[in-house]
Amino acid sequence: MEHTPPPFFNRGPAPLVRLVFFASLALALLVLDARFRYTEGLRSVLVLAVYPLQSLATLPSTLGARIVGYFASQSQLHEENAELRAKLLDASQAAQRFEAAQAETGQLRRLIGAAERLPLKATPAEILYNSRDPYSRKVVIDKGSQNGVNAGSPVVDQNGVIGQVTRAHALLSEVTLLTDKEQAIPVQVLRNGLRAIAFGAGASGMLELRFMASNAEIQNGDKLVTSGIDGSYPPGLPVATVARIERDATDAFARIVCQPAAGVESGAYVLVLGRESNRLAYPEHSGAEREKNLGKIRKPRKKDAGAIP
Amino acid sequence: MPVPFPNSPSAQSILLPARPGTILGSLAVALLLGFLPWQNIALVPDFVALVLTFWCVRQPRLVGLGAGWLLGLITDVGNGVLLGQHALTYSLLAFAASTLSRHMLWFPLWGQALHVAALLLFAQGVATLVRMAAGADFPGWSITIGPLFGAALWPLVSVLLLLPQRRPVDVDENRAI
């Protein structure tokens, strides 16, 4: 006679079977995400489910700041006011000079027929939290594609560039910091215009200029700014200061370590800059094709969300 | 037969059944703790893994592989890492914890904490392997600090999460058993 166990003994498939099922599901997702990037849709749905928790997590610090602000004494506010007024005076002078210089540059550009640079759109944002991932340097900010933030937009603070938006969700976006090992930014030495590419150095919080000849003309304290030749970053944003140079006679390249200008790993408020829309098209591969398309305006190629500029 | 570890909390009192609300709430709080703006990420234990381990050990029939997998997916998305990394890690962790469940509950809290240290280190090892297979560099031995802190928190977490299941002490001298 056949016996089936009573339903309260029934526990579903064996644990090992379940393990194999869930592990292979996870592995399949890993491969799809790492190799083919097919999972962005799933990710953007799930991120909406996590959003309430994420915004709740930042509530204590916001609330704390509000309470502290409420109890700030009047004298403190007076002092701060005076200080800010002095700063404003200073800044407005600089702004006036900047305006004049900008107008002059615009005129000169028109003179030589160069494309007039469009004013940049800036979206202020707040850093919600650091990503809990020891293998990369990422932060999550509270503005997403609904606020006009796109993947690839540069992110700056008051002192300079801190990174680039690598994934824009509806209400949040992920910013990969300059110090991430995978992140690169084209820079220029302010003193002599020497171009280079700065890579993140990972855990040390510094940047590195790789593949610079050991006799390159660069010295300690040189300021690096974005060169703008990539089309992602607008030119002239401060990036870093050269902190240490090691020139080794046996090596063809110098080891150049730079200190980021902005508070890359600190600070709470940032600006997300809109990307310049009037950048040049990417060069074609073959010369024949180029001649055929000459004169036409080509659309800029869509770039991979995670790609370096 | 005498109970081998009379200090074990499981040997001392009979607990009320766990409510699904408590389990869901504690997992949500763990996710929330992970999203707090911590200063040094390396030193912060993985609260989700810790609470998941707790429920897999205490209620292996209610919380298991499926819950681990889903929590892992949420963690992956929230942290913007490879999709599936934590899903794999937490499934393996849930499997190991539910398998060890009967064994672990015989030990006092500090003995359980040693088991948990091994479990959390195993989970961190799996995550590291996945990331290194995807092309990341080894981030240094500081990644073992978080799991060890997590294991040190185990007694506290056990006491806190078992509180809703405790019943008022009611001493009755004349009770038969």
C-alpha cells in the first residue's frame, strides 16, 4: 500500500535542491549583469522598492541638523552673517571679473567662429549614503532621472570635481568617485597645459597619473584641471594637486600621486552638471566613410552607463 | 538525561512562537542600518547577514534560502553592486545557517557567536571570490573586521530579537511540570 506523508510533514523540496536553484539563479543574474548589462530594468524597479528605506535612513541626520539649527544662538548667527557678507563681497567681485572675462571669451570665440559654449545646467543634490562595497568608491545622491540627472554627468562640490554619475535611477543616482580604481578623468596641468589622464588609486583616497614619461614636465604642487577633450567634463574644473612624484631611472614612466582638490570622500552637498550637448562627434573608423558623411551632423554615440569617459 | 549546557537560553524557558511581523520588521531595520551614512564602511558589520543568520538558526522553517536570496537582491540594488552578488552570498549563508541550526542551539551564546563568526567570514569570502572573478582587486584583510564585529554583536542581537517571544516569568510551586 502506498503511503504519502501527512501534509504537516511536507516541507517542500530538499534544502540542497533549493540551494542549487537559488545559487544558479544568482549566478545567472551575475553573468547577465557583469557581461551583458541586461538587468538595468530589474534594477530600476527594485530600487523604487528600496527607496523608502533609504530615505528613512538619512532622516536622523537631517532631523539632528534641524534641531541643532533651531538652538543655534543669535550671536553665532550674527558672526556667521558678518563672515558670509565679507565672503559675498569677495565673491561678487570675482564674479564681476568672471562675467567680463566670459563676455570677452564669447566675443573672441565668435570671432574665430568656434561654437559658443552653452551655459551649464547644474542640479544641487545631497549625498544620501556611501555604497557598502569595499571594492569600489561610490555614493548615492538624492536626485535621479526625474530631476534631469543622466548617466555620465560630472558631479562637483564647491572645490572641484568629485566624480561622475554612473547609474541614474528615477529618484536616486549612483556616483562613482574619482578615487575609484575604475574611474578615469582627462586632466591638464594648469601651469603648462600638459595633458594626462588621472586614475583613482583606490583605498588611499588619492589619484594617480599613469603613463607619464619620467621626464615629463610636471612638479610638486602643480594644479590639475579637467581638459574637456572627452566631452563629458566641461574644461577648467579643478581636479587635483600633484602631491608626490617618483622618477625612477630604470622605469620609463614616472609615478605621480595627486591629492584631489574636492572633498571626494567627505561633504554632503554636491552639484550635478548637465553634459555639454554641443560636443564633437566621435571619429569614424574608416577614411572612406568619413568622406561620405562629411558635412552631415552626426548624433553622438550612446555611451555605456558604466564606461569611463 | 541531563541537559549538557544548562546555561543555554533554549534550555531555560519555553518561548512563544515567532510572529512573521517581528521577523519582517527586524529584517527591515537591518536593511535600514546598512543604509545609514557610516563613516568607515570596513568596520561596520553586515547587519542584514547577521539578522538573516539569526532567523535561519532560530526559525529555519520560516526563514530560509528564498528570504536570503530576496534580501540579497535588495542589498545589491541598494548598494549599486553587481546584481546577484549578495543574492548568492546570502543564499549560501542561509543554507549553512539552517543546516547548523540544531547543532548551534545547544551552545551558550558565546559558543553560538563563534559559529556565527565562521558563517559571516564564509559569506564575506564568497562575496570576495565573486568580486575577484568579476575583475576587482583584493581589498585587503580589513574586510574580515566587519564579520568579526558582527559575531561579537550576536549575543546582543539574540537577546533583543528573542524579547518579543519571551513570556512573563510565572513561578508556580505546585505545577506538575
